[in-house]
Amino acid sequence: MARKRHSDEEALKILREIEAHLHDGSDVVSACRKAGISDKTYYYWRKKFGGLGRPQLSEMKALKKENERLKKIVADLQLNKLILKESLDHLKPRA
């Protein structure tokens, strides 16, 4: 059976549907079956998206993107620092 990749927004929507089924008295396995996902996927998504709403989800995505950008900048700066340090060691006269 082919696996379907759900976007974060779709996962959030499915979680809300399952929560509605659970409040109606259904158990987790049957609610997940109605939604078309496994209970393992449900628990993973619940751990990942817990009490997030759409605004928090988009904010989390933006923060992850910004974090990746900053990590790249730090890596570049560390590389530049290392190169300058090595070139300085070669330029120093040895006694």
C-alpha cells in the first residue's frame, strides 16, 4: 500500500477530526481508521502538533526556517574564522 504524505496543515485538520470522534465516545483505533491513518501516526502527530493551532503552526515553520538560515550563517563565519586563523599562523615569523 502506498504511503500518502500529509502536509502539516492536513495533519492538524485530521487531528481535529479525530479529537471530535473521541469526544463523541469513539476509541482511538476506530477514529483513526475513519480518518484513514494508523494509530501510530496519530500519536506521532499528537506529540508533534499537540495543542497547536494554525497561527502557531505557521509561526513554528517560520522559526524553523529562520533557525536554518542562522545556522548556515554561523557555519560560514566559523569557516572564515578558521581560514583567517590558519593564514595568520603562516604569516607569523617563526623564532
